Amino acid sequence: MGATAQVLRGLPRQDNPNLLVGTDHFDDAGVYQLDDATALVVTVDFFPPLVDDPFQFGRIAAANSLSDVYAMGGRPLTALNIVGFPDNEMPVEILGEILRGGADRVAAAGAVTAGGHSVRDAEIKYGLSVTGIVHPDHVWTNGGAREGDVLVLSKPIGSGILTSAGKLGKISVGEMEQAIDVMTDLNAGACLAARKVGVHGVTDITGFGLLGHACEMADGSDVSIEIEAGAVPLLEQAVALANRKLLTRAYVSNLEALGDKLETGGVDRTLIHILADAQTSGGLLMAVDRGKTDALVSALKANSTRASEVIGRCVARTRHSITLV
């Protein structure tokens, strides 16, 4: 989706048997096999601040980057800081807090920060390049879902709305803390639960919103996905704030990109906008065999994930990638 997807389609195809996962289906990370038992998971992500607190911004950005490794079934090993910072205009102590926040999440993931790179920039930007490992036979992709699978989501939707409202001073500090808690929570527990039970396909929910990333899963897996809009877990205040048009601008472009791949039925427009809105460090969307659904939900709860909700199913391919019911 977006300009990057158009550019990637015009580049030469990577033809290396060790590249298990590349750019074909816009997966969350690349996977490169080293030997029969080990593959590297590699990813990078960075963005401008979503919150005013530099320490919390660092934690959010790091958790978001680490999530890509978890979405592939991997375990993070190392992280490199990626920094854009106006050091000629702002105190470097702010950068120190951002990096301290990032280090906090890297350590919580059991990984190590091995260095990084910074440039002077007019706007603060921060994120990580993360390397993890996974067994080559146990790699998850967004193209592994199967007809008949059930879809389970491990975090509530609404972080984009709450951060937008927070920037405008439209919500209280306490309400903003709820969104921060969700965004800084690692997807490690969800990954462990999915490994224990066994799942077919996984993606994490970030900039393209729930609908955009579910569409990538549907197209990559050659299935269609039905989402029970009313079953999707939402952060408190998400609906009320969305009704006040406090969404990110991304929901418009995400819906435009989906086009006629999305069938919305009679679902309320505000809820559609929420499901299309950009998320940061969102949960894992997992496609699991119907017979393992209860086991996965139980495992997610045992690992204290933020949500463990069944939100839809994979069906035989139709002309719509996503149908809201």
C-alpha cells in the first residue's frame, strides 16, 4: 500500500534462496536463513514524536520496532538506534531521555542496544533497526492464513485517535496514559502464546490500521476476511473522540487505498474510520485453526496480553478482500 509499495514493484526481484521473506507481500520484517536451524529477522522503523514526554516516546518507538520481530515469530537479539535530532535548537538532554526510553524496551525484550546512527534534522525522529532470530520452519508471515481460520487480536484499537487528541489537549493525562501503556507494551507475550498453540499467519497492526493490515493478510493468503466490527476491542474514549473527528489523517488514505477491496455493509461510519485509522505498536492479528481458538485465547490471557478477542474469520476468496459484518 502507498508510494513505497509502488516503488518496490518497480525494483529488481530478489532471487536468493536464503531470503525466506522479502518484500513480495509487504510482511512486517525480512527473514534470511543462515542454516538449517537459524534465520535472521531484520526490520527497521522510525517516526516523529506521538507524545510530549521524550522518555515515553522512546519507549513507544522501540516497542513498535520490536513488534515486527514478534510478528514473524522471532526473538529480538540486537537493536540499533536511528535518530534525527535538531541538536542546534533543542537540549541534548531530550535526546538522552528518548534513548533511555528506547533502551528500556530493548532490555525488557531481552535484547541489547549495540549502537546506532544520528543525523541533525529539523524534526525529531526516532526508532530502531532490530535483528532477531527464528527457526526457518517456524516463520510466520501475513500470507499463511487459511480458509476456515479464526482471527484473534491481542491489543485494542484506538491509539492513533488518543494520541491525536492528546496533541490537541482534548483528553486528560490519565486517558493519555492508557494509550501509552498499550503502545509501550511489548508483543512478546502474544508471540509466546501463538508459538505455544501454533498459528498459520500473523501481522501486527500499525500504520495501515486494522483494515489495511488485514487486507494484506487476505491478499497474501489468497483468502477473504470477514471482520465482526462490533467485536473489535477498542480503547476507552476511542468512539467518543472519533465522533469529534479526532483521528489521524491516515484513515482517509487507508480507506482510499483499500477501495473496492473493502465491503463495509451497514457498519457505522465512525467505527469504519476507527478500524482504518493508523495505529502505533498495535497488537498481533493471528490466523489460527478454528479448533485451536480457545487454546490461543487462554494462552493470551495467561500471558496478560492487552486483548484476546476473536474478531473474524478467513473464508473462500471473493471479490472483496475484507468484509465488515
